[in-house]
Amino acid sequence: MTATNAEILEGLLSTSINTQYLDTPPDEAEFNTKIDELRQAMAALYPVSDTQFEAIRTKLRKNVVVKPELGVLLRDKQRHQPWFASRRAELDFFFWNRYKKYLEEVKHWNPRVTGNLGNDSDEIVDNLGDPRSKEPFQRRGMVLGDVQSGKTANYTAVCNKAADAGYRVIIILAGMMENLRQQTQERLDIEFCGRKSQYLLDPKQDIENVPVGVGKYGQAKRIETFTSVVKDFDKNILRSLGLSLHNVSAPVVFVVKKNKSILNNLIRWLKTNNQDVRGAINLPMLLIDDEADNASVNTKKEDEDPTAINDAIRRLLKLFRQASYLGITATPYANIFINPETNDEMRDDDLFPRDFIYSLGRPTNYIGAESIFGEDAPFASTLEALYPQEMDMFFPFNHRKELEVDELPPSMKEAIAYFLLANGIRDVRGDFKKHRSMMIHVSRFTDVQNQISGLVNSWIENIRSDLQNFAQLAETESDAIDNISYLKSVWDKHNLTEKAGTKDTPMPWYKFLSEYLFKAVAPIVVRAVNQKSSSKGLDYFNHKDKGLRVIAVGGNSLSRGLTLEGLCVSYFYRKSLMYDTLLQMGRWFGYRPGYDDLFKIWISTEAIDWYGYITAAAEELKREIVRMNEADLTPMQFGLKVRQAPDSLIVTARNKMRSATVVKRPITVSGRLLETPRLKSDTASLKNNEDIFRDFVQRLPQIGQKANRRNVRYFWEGVQKDEIEHLIRDFKTNPWHLSFQGAAIADFIHNCDEVSSWDVVIAEGEKIGKTIELQCGEDTLSVEPESRIVKATKEQISISGTKVKVGAGGSTKLGLSDKQRKEAERLFRQNSDKSIPDSAYLQIDRNPILILHVIAVDREQKDKKGNLRTQIETGCEVPDYLYALGIGIPAIGSEKIAYYMVNMVELKNYYDPEEEEDE
């Protein structure tokens, strides 16, 4: 397909700006002047409309001014001698240079971003073993990045540089499913090998050398591939072609599934065909374990058993005299840190990244969890909440594979209609050849997914037919067509008239309908993507000339690892999965060039809360890497930090869920705010909490001294630790909120002399016209309660709407002096420019603090669709006021450890491990 004027002009403007501003991006005025001049100079050759040009301007502005963030390295300096820089002069970097050129010329990356990619990959390769060394080595490292942030581009850069440096064998473990392996192989064909692999291993094919991607930038050197997009590793094919590692002189790449049988076949073939007389393979090997944390520990499938897979990986590495292992993960809560029963067991694991951990930075144009779910998130408006009141009528959380689906939920129809309209708007902007995807994930059952796919397809066919037949009618006539009228209502609801045009010149609905919409909707296909389907339903590469427009319906296999190109609309409603799993399932994170104002996420209110919570927890661990780097600490010390984070218990619980054991784990309770947002919902527990809360406040004049502090009405100091211990021990919380364990924290307080004197504060909310009276000695306190929405079931009450927190943020600074606040904020700002978290105010010398919360249940607040935000299950009684606690122990002096218990039998009432497997 011939490129459009808009696409050609965009490419020329991008090249010109990037060439002129290599090191420092232009400011806004410079940028606008420059591209206006270039447009005028090229107007005769490549004319475009004003709307198309404004879309180009918006897209280029965001790409050109992208500033990369440097990565951070943790390494064990005792174990390694840097080598890469000293060998730079003797390397020609053939593979890296053609990859860099491809990124800049084809993908329009600006030179600052490719320069940063070069720096990151230099650091990583330098910490692998030196392939020209005469000494044997076994190196172990990990790259930690964000979901959909460019980890694949990073390890592709590592592959190119490793091949340049002399690595002869590169093995990529590409997830658990064939469709993900195919997608990875296809991408490496384009960005590493430079040839279409589908022809290379087929004895019936005469075609052997079809250059793609980087292959068009030079073929003086080759990468041989012993797997292809149509075939995982198969020793019979290699035998029939007479291939082994020793009869080719070029680097060889394998892209294989993380599957016990495949890995064992690969090991047998390597042993039989490639070992020398000493029983080793004397070729330097790099093994990249993509989505290293993606093997489900709870699987019942023998070929996907992580214990067997990890054993095969260890055996594979030991076949080679020189081997480097690089795990790639999107979560700091990696199984390699958390799975081992003891710290010693973690230390002795042969796959532990004992040599280095590299935490990738984020470019400024990356839209990640923090941008959508974090504090003051710039893209929070992309979220469209889904409620059980609607969804339980269609896809109840406990549905089985026999569920009959005969209708789509109204919110799903709205999301699909929005996707159709967004396609039209992208056409208006001139993005004709760009891929566009929508994801629907509401069930783990393939049969249910296929039914949904069929219904979506039927509805799309009806809409397409109506647009073809009636879009050209007068507006009053087309408004009478139900499907067109519905599309118009969604257009109006989401104010798309300005997005299709501009704020100053919005596009009228009728112009959009009659000129753009049918052409935009006509190519859209609906595909079921699950373990029974191949990746061909998402065959982006073979649609690169025109762009694939697809609605993908699937389950876990759709949400783990697969890249959905041009993902614009996500519809995600699943039972409360473990929240670290949710983070990995965030396919909607990534880059949205030219349409970051269009993408939307329909998602359950519960998942929104969990995302906010785990985002904050993961960010805290990433900041820990920066602090550890400055203190010259090692990967082992980071592993211990992760193991001792309260939120790691969620992963522990998930991994042990099939056993009936009680797990005891040391957990760091200092330097972080611990709260009680999950309460038991039975009347007796709630009454108990209110009684002990009120009794504690009643006794405060006897056990502490009232103090005047700025911005706080009710503050006491000098409360002895035994009073705090008894309150926390007696307060009832839901066992599923694993990070606050009253008995364990109370035991810690009892045994720790460093937390003998406490401050106590009653947190208050905005004035809502309600107060609650608490007796305090002889005084009656009139407290402004904090208004919160709640979600209540027969098992638990969740204080919600605040990222699974009780306080609204900043509660740990209550009662601090201006000097203390400024010092805490100064320390935090040394390593981060993000919003200041509660934990920041616990990094200074101060007293431990107990925060008392009175929560007013908000029974009136509605969302923009008119749904009540507080959700109370039928038969569940929730009082108007709830009582909750928060504690903050400063991270000064020795690390404060409590010993938490995780009772698997008790937790099985709240979580079904089967939820993580598709059927």
C-alpha cells in the first residue's frame, strides 16, 4: 500500500527535527516554528488537511520531546570485572548499528531515546560474561522494567550487542503459550535476524532469504535461526537439514516456549549434536528468560510446572562452558525472591540474579500504572468503572464454562461503539496504516470467550451494514437508524467532536458519519485469542502495509505477554485475582503515539483500587533500588528487601495456595504506613472494633499528653507501647489483608524497646455536615469523620476509592513540625520527582505514630453513569460509621521485623487458584 501524504510528511518532519536536535529537544516555540516552515516547504509535494497536520504536530511534539530516564544498576562488585568498554574499539557493532538505524528511520525513535537504549544495553552486556574470555563463567542477572514499557526492545538491543561481542548461541524463552512465542519470533526476525524465519526451516521451500526489518540495512553478517514463526524447536527438522551449532559460523538464535517437553528436547539435541569430548559446549551462550515471572506456580499442567521448567533451565545453562542468564520481569515481586522457603534457599537458587539487577528507566511518553492509577494520575480520566450490579447479570464472578451468553452487557456495547468511533478519529488524523486493537477479557473459559466473540462479530456486522446503507442519508434520517443513533449517543457522551477536529474547529457528527465512519469500521475483525487459537488472529506483521484493526476476545493468555498493537480500548472484568498478577495483565500500559487522548479502559472498581495499591507498593521497591545503588548494596540485599515487604505476602499466598500449610515470614514493618482497609463484616467484629476504639480514646488523657500541633485538632504524645500493643492485638481485620497482621505487629511492639513512646492522632475528613462524638476522659470530642465509599460482602468490608488505603494520603505527616516535613520531603526528592508518599515521612527521626480513623460510609455518591459507588451485597449490614487504624514506625536505626503468618486454609475462602488458568 502506498504511504499517504500524512504518513510521508510525518516521517520527513520527524527525521528533520531529530537530525537537527540530536542532544536537546526544541522548546515549544522552536518546535512549532520549525514544523510550520517545513510544512510550507513541502506543501506542493505532500499536501495535508489542517486536521491531519494538527494530529501530526501533536504526535511529533510528544515523540520529539521525549526524555529518557536512566536505568539503575545493582551489582555485586566482588564477582565481576567490567569488559565491554575496553573491547569497544575492536567491535564493529554491525548488528547494533543496523538495529539503531531501523528504530530511528522506520519506527521514528528520536536519537536521545536510541542513545539511552544504547547506554542501558551497554550496562547489561557489560555485566554478562565476556564471550572472548578463555575462562569459564556462569553469570546471573535480571532486568526489571514496567509492563509494556519497552523491555523487548531492551533485550533485543542486548541480543544485537551480544552477537557483536561474540556470543554464539542466544536462547529466548518466550512465555508459556505458542501465540506469544510466535509473536516474539516474528519480532526478533524483524529486529535481530533480519530475515523471515517461516521459510528458513521448511525443507519444501526454496525461498531462504527474504530480508525484513533490520535485514534491509545490511546483510554482510547473518544471524541463523533454529526456530521459526511456524515451528518451535524441533530436533527432527534440524536433523533433516543437517544443522548443528558447529556447522554454522554465525550466531544462532532459538525462540522457544517455556515448556518442559520442549526444553528437554532442546537439551537432548544439544547434548547429542554439539557437546565436545569433555561433555561441554564450548560456545558462549546467552539465555534470556522473557517474562521470567510468568510461569504460574499453581498450574496443574505437567509441561508448565515451574519446578520442572526451572530445573530444565538450570540444566540447559550447565551444558555450556560459558553461559549468561538474563531474567526479564515486570514486577519486583518476582518468584525468584519470594518462592524460596528461607533466605538461604533464595541465596542458593542457581537462577537468582546474584550478579546484577538492572532497573530500566521510563521515557516521559510511557503511560504506565502510575500515570493511570497513581496519585494525581494524568490519565485517570481514561478509566470507566464497571459495577457488579450490571456485570453479575451477564458474567457473574463464579460462572463456569457452561455459561450461556446470549447478550452483551450495555457497558461492553458502549466500549465497542467507542472503539469504532476511535478508529474513525484516527483515520481523520491520517493514521490509516497504524494497527488498532481492542481487548475484551471477562472470562477464563474458552467456550465463553468464543460465544462473546460471536456476539460481538454479529453486532459489528449489523453496524457495518447500517453504516454502508444509511450513513449518507440526511442526518434526520440516519438518526432514525438504531445503531447509528446509538453511535451518535456515544460520540456525544465522550465529547468526541473536539477529538475528531480541534477545540477551535470541532468536527460535526454528520461530517464524521458520512465521510469517515464506514471506511474506518469496514476492516475491523473480531478474533478469539486463547490457548486453543494461534497468534494468527493477531497477525500484525502481515497487515503492516494497511494496519490490522481487531477486537480480541480472550482470557489470561490474551493478557499475559502478548502485545496488542495500537491498543485503544480495554474491557477487563475478572474476579479479584492476586494483585501482582493484575499488574502483569495490564496490556493497556505502554505508548499511545497520536492517540493518548483516545484510549479508554473499562474495568471493575475493585481492580481500580488494587491497581492503585500495588502501583504504590511497586514504586516503593523501585525507589529502594536507587537508594541501594547509592549505598553500593547488592542484588542479594534487594532480594531480602522484597521478601520482607508486606505486599510480598500476596505472592506467597498465591504460590502456596494449593497446599494446606501455615507459612511464617519475617516482614519489615518500619518505614511504611500499615492500615486496616479490609475489615470483617460480621456484626460482632465491627462492634468489637468500635468498643475498643472508643475505649482507647476514652483513656487517652490518662495514658498520654494532649499536644498542640499545626493543622491537627486531636493529638497526643507519650503514649506507652503496651497501650498500642493491646489496641492492635484486639482490633479485628480481614485475614485477606495480609499486610496488616495485628497479632504479629503487637508481638513486635511488645518485644521492641525502640518503639516505647508513641504519638496518637485522630485523622479528620472534609466537613460533610456530619460529626461523631467520642468521649475522651471528661471531654466530648466532636470529630469530622472521613467519608469513604465501601464495598461489602458477607466475607469482608473494603474501605474503597482510596487505592486500598484508609487515609486519603499524607496522614503520616500529621503532627510533624514544618522542619520535620521539609526534611522528609528533601530526602525523598533526592531520588524522585513523583508525588510524596506516606512512607517518606517515616524516613526521619520521629516517634512512631498511631492514626485513628472514623469512617463515614458514603451511601449517596454516584459515578457519572448514576451508579451508587458504595456497593453492599444483599443481606450484608454495614453501619453508618466504621473504625480503622493506621500505624507508622520510622525507618531509623535497625530494621524493624515482625513475623507474619499466612494460613492457606483460611485464605482459600477468599481466593480460588483456578482463576489463574484458562480452560
